[in-house]
Amino acid sequence: MKGTTMPTTITNVAKLSDEVKSGQIYGVIQLYKLLSDRPAVEKKPADIFARTYLTDALRTALDQIHYKFTGQDQRGSLVFTGGYGSGKSHQLLALFHTLSHPGLAAEWLARHGYDEPLPKLDDLAMIVLHTARVDYDNLWEPVFQQLDAQDVLSQVKRYPTVPQIRQALADRPVVIIIDEIENWYETILPQRVSTAETSRAANRTFLQHLLEVANEPDVPLMVFFSLLRDNPDIVDVIDRTEPISINLSTAADREEILLYRLFESVDEQKAAKVVERFIELYRDRQIAVPVGDYEAYRARMGRVYPLHPELLRVLFERYSTASNYANTRGILYLLATILRERADHIPLLLTSDVDAARFNDQLVVLDRPLVEATARDIERVGHIDYGREILSTVLLYSINREQQIGANETETVMGVATPEINPNDVLLGVNRLLGQAWHLHKLNGQYAVRIEENVFAVVQNRARDIAEKAAIQRIARVLAKEVLKGNTHVYEIDEVPDDRHLKVVVSLRALDTDQDVYAIYHGHRYQNRMIVLAPLTGDLRNDQSLIDKARRIIGGEEIKKDVSDERAAKVQAIIDEELKELKERLAARFGFWPKVSVMVSEGPDGQRIEKEAVRKIQVEADTASLLERAISDIARVKEKILDVLRERGPKGLRADVLYSDFYTIRRYPMVSDASQVTAALKELCKEEQLYIEGHKGRNFFGETPYGLDEQSRAMLYHADFAQVERGPTGEAEKVKIAYPEGKAPDKLTKEPVLEQAVEGVEVTPQRITEQLHLEEGGKHPRTVAGKFEAILRETDVIQHVQVEISNDFSVSGKSDKLERVVRDLGFSPEGLKLNLTLEWSGPLEKGPFLQQLLLLPATPDGSLYVIAEIDRVIE
């Protein structure tokens, strides 16, 4: 069990600063606010001095101001460098207020033991330039304007010369502060504005001249910069004059800055007692302290109390160099947040107090995947004593990959152990975590948190959390996109588009009956653009081995998002193997192509009767080869066209209707696209088997028509009904459409064998009865009746009708007629979800059938679906 907390807490020993207690840490200095008209802390020198520790960098800058303006050192430029959050703008702001308010500054400097007097600078001109407030193409313009040197500015041509700069300064003391110059410089584009040439080269030249003037011993000018050192053009120009350069990211007094901002005071006697208890723990347990000397380490702990030296070391050595980290400012925010919550409960702030789960919102800016992985592990290992503290400690040593990754046993123990927590219990917790925390690794004696997990175990574990529905959807996607490929859609999973594009519709279960096949076509208009494919046997949705493989694939893909490239490659290998086996097993399960064909038989009167039937054809699991096999050759298409036109007689058929029939009637030969029908029509016309009337203002017979397509409204006629008058050379001069006198059509195609399934409607004897299965739907009876009116012929006989009516009365739709039907059945329509099936038998002619359809109720929030069995008699 965990030990009790030490009676002494940080708040008993140290007084937190007002910033920490209020939660209002002032860390982001925005120098441009000095120049705005609005109130801002940056304008309040007393507040700035109160929040500013007199750093070595500031001391150096103040010394150089003294030396420059008293003539002891001619160097007139100084650069603060460092990453984001290292304090560059803060240093510049402190210098501004020191020079602008020397009285207040003297008090502040005295409190920090700085007794070097500042030079008296009468008539000092302070110029502050910041990208947020400077929108000039030429940097010298705001400088000259604030120096009230408009007359000199008007004389500048390409850039200011050294004499012009000296003239603008006018021998008075000037301090220029330029913050974030690199951002401003990168926005300059070489272009001509008015009469002045604006370019990066001109601005670089001005900067060089300005800094050269600042280095002249008789010129009272100092220029201060903040630099990220990201832009080599600016850096080269500034470095050319050898300014004083101070890197704040490596400043030795960063710890003092933190202590100054976090704590108002520390009771040194009480602090010494707390430190002594920890030193006794380390000595008694023979924990090797970093400096190798317990007395030296005691002094070190006393100097930085209430922060543990290891915490500061790991923050600055590893933390502050991580990408996107705000350096000292970021550490300040983090520690202030932790102290505000923990100072009343702990005697000393340890590395384990930087709780990876509790403070992850601040830690994720350092390494989001690693922090989130650690937080997930913390949730998993709540039953292990000190698991949370150990993982949080190890995380800090694992964040920055530029340093050695991981914490050794000593660092881990020092991060967690207190006089009340036994170091042996900490080590026991580490050993337990290695088998249960997915992201904790032991590498060459170091404990490290890594994004990578134990690949095989984790993939299988993650797979258990994948829903069966998601796994089945993945099986469907792999089947469609990686096994079959091409324009493939999965029945009952995908929304199958009802369009003219040729497509394969694959079922995940075997289609054992004809009705199973017809159900897939149900509701689609373009039924002859669908090729159905089904497994040889069984239902893939119930195959647990397939489902498990799909789950592992999905689980592996999810894990890949959170692991390193190296571990992701191992996870990918598992995914690839599972995917390979899944594709092989799916391919082996396919398949049957249940092809809708026509059964031809002889009726009682000797007439030919055609009826739809499903014939199973075994095929390979490949959409491209299946499409190629399903598409008929042009001879079959020509044959079908002649059969249809012979049936139509002298009435003929409009071209666009014929094209549409090839798309919608599934017993027609399947064509690749409209061009195949076009080619067949052209050949038939050229061969004088087809007469085309009214295409592009003329008629065609015995020649190839041009521009024929599926939009054409030309009339098509079988040549048997074309009475041709020929010229002297035999060419057709005039064509008249009529039945041959006393003669029925006799140019028939080859008679198929009766009682045999054939692909497509093969031939048309002199008298046949064709049985059609037609389906149409909509929300209003007029819509459905209109569709049937367009496809039915006057001689059609409707033998059987089935009507499926559905409507959701709980939505918003209202249908008086439908409500009466519901009430007549003894129900209340309020909130009712109606599904009603009506059936009646014929025979009915076309007119009465359409009238019956118009009597049906509308379904505003549902559908009206009509299935009709039709006898089509061909004379």
C-alpha cells in the first residue's frame, strides 16, 4: 500500500507567487502593445519590473548600454537569440522600461543587487519596431519618421547611405529595439512602389549601414534585436558587424527565473529540514545521487527548493528542446499549474508530480502521441501501486529523442520515492508495469515510454474491440475493391447506383432461389446494367474466420496511428498477411453468376412461350472478366434488334426507346455501352435489314447513318416492312413502310431448341406469348401509372398484380385516402408505420389496369411499389 503523505507541505515552507495562486501567469510578452492605444500590462513599468528577474542577459545588456553611451566600448548592437518562449521579447521590454523610467528602474535594479549607475541620456529617442505594428516595405521609413527626419527621408533613393543615417540621428542618443525582424523581412517582395525601389537587398543594405554607424565610437546609437536565427539573410547581415549575442535558450540562470516567478519567498530553515529527510532516504537506501556527493547534493536541493533538482534537469535538458515547446515560458506554465494543485499535498515537487494523465493538456504540445499513449497506459494499470507515478516519471525522460531515451533505476526511484514511499516498492511496480503497460519498454537498462506497443499482442487485443458490423463492412470492402475490383457494389452493404453504367452487384450470401436473385434487382430501373455475383455456398457474414481476420486488419490500422514508423512497419506486416489471406479465402468462395435467361416452350395452341429463369454459371472472382463474359457480341445485339423491330411491325420503334430497353430489360443481350447498339444499328442499316426514318432530317437505308446515338428520336423499322423503290443501279430511292401484302414477316432468326435456357430473347416465331415481370415505384399513383403507361403496349394482358404500400404516419406526410384505408381496417393512423401488401389477378387490359393504379392512395412518407406479371402476345 502507498505510504501516507509527509506532514510538511510546500505551502508550509514556501509562499507561492500571486501569479501562481491566481492562475494568471503572465508569460507571453507582446512588445507591439507598447505602441497601441489600448491599456496593456506591457505599458506598466512597475508590473513588468515585478515580474522580471534580473538575468545575466539583462545585466550584460545594461552594462553594454553604460559602456556604449559613456564611450568605453564602441559596439552598438546586441542580439537576444533563442527559441519561442525563451524570453527574448521580455528582455527587450525590460530594457525599454529601464531606459524610459530610470527612477523605477533604479529601485528594481537595487533589489537585484545591480549598483552600476545607468548613463544619463538627455533627449533619448526610443524607437520600438515590431512586425505587428510595422507594415512598411522599407525598414528605414519608420526609423526616420520617429527621428523626425522627414527631410532626410525624402532624399533617400534606393536605400539610406551612411551620411544620411548620421544626419537623421542628429548626434542625439538613440536606442532602436527591433522585435521579430525575421517575420517582417520574409514578407517583403521585390517590387516598385511609387518612385522608391523596395527590395530585400535594399533593406539588408540599410541594416548593414545602420549597424556600421552604431559601431562608430562617436555615434550615440544602440540597436537591440530579437532573433530566432531562422533567416540566413538577416542573420548574415547582423552578424557581419559582430554584435554582442546572447542565447537565452542556454542561459545559466533559467532556474533562478523559474524560482523568482513561482515563489514569493522560501523559509530556508524549513526547507533544509525537508531536504535533509530526502538526503537521509537516498543515503540509507544507497541511492546514487547525480553529483556523487550527498553533501553537495544537499546544497543543490536547498538552492532550488521546493523543486527537485532532477525535475529541473529533465525539464531543461530534455523537455525544453522538444519541437513546438515554448522553452522557459512553457516550463513556467506547467510548473505553475502543478504547484497550484499539488503544493498543499506534497513536501517537494518531484518528476512524478508531472502527472501524464492529469496534466496531459499541457504536455501534449511536447509530444502528443507519446503523452496520449502514456495516459492510456495509466488508465490500464490503475491496479498497480505507483504505476501512475512511475509512468509519469519515465515519460519525462522519454520525450526528447535528441537525448538518451529513458530513465535508469536511480532516476525512476528519485522521481517517485519519498521518505514515506519505499524505493523497493517503486522498483517492484516497475517490474509489474513491464508486463502490463503497453508502451513501457526496457532498453539497455533504461526504462522508456515509447509509442510502439507489443505488436502481436496489441493487434489481437485491439481486434477484440472491433464490432462485428465493422468487420463485415471491411470484408465487403475488401471483396469489392481488392478481390473483384472494378465497378463493384456489395448488396445490402453499399447503395447500388441505379444508372446506365455496367456494374457487378455481389451478394455476401449464396442465392439459393430465383426469388433471392430477383430481390437484388427489385426497385432498380436499369436492371440490364447489373451483373449479380454470389458465393458458391454459405453466408460470408457468418464465417467467423473471415470476421476475425477483418477485425485484426482494422485493429492493426487503428494501432498504426499511434506508433513509430519502425513499429508501424511491423504492424503493417501483420495487416498485409491478414489481408492476403482474407483475399485468398474470399476469392476461393466465389462464385456463381445467376444469369437471368429465357426458357422457351410451346403453348397449348402451338404458340411459342418465353419465361424468365435463372441459370447459375460458375465464374472466377474478377469483375473485369465477368463483365467481358456478360457482354454480348454485336451479332447477338443485331439479332435482338431485328426481333424487336419485326414484333413492332410497321409501327416501328423510336431509337431512344430501343437504347433504353437494352439498359432496362434484363432479358435483352447485355451491351458494353450505347456505342455497341449504335454499331449494330449502323451495320443493319448498311446491310438493308433496317430502315431509319427522320434522323437528322433525312432517311437511311442501305447506307451508314452518321451521328446516331442514344438521344436520337429517329424511327426504326424492320426491312420486312420497308417497300423499296430502287433506281437503275439498284440503290434505294424511295421507301414506304407497310405490311407485305398478304404476307406476315418471314425473315426469321434461327429457331432455338424448345425447353432450353438461352441467353437473351432469341427468335420470334409467327405467334408467341412472352411473359414479362415488370416493377415500378414512386410516392404517388399518377407517377407509378405513368411509368407503366410508357412501357406497356395496348395488346399486353396483365395477369397478376402485387402492390406494396408503406407509409410512416409519425413523420409529417398526410394522405386522406390512405388514412381512410387505415381506419377502415380498424387502426388509428397516429404514429403508425404502415406496411400493406395488396394482390389481385387478371386478366386485365392496359386501360383498366392503369385506372386501378390511379385508385391507389398516395404515400407522402413511404413508397408505392407495383409488381405486374404481363403476357405480351406477338402476332
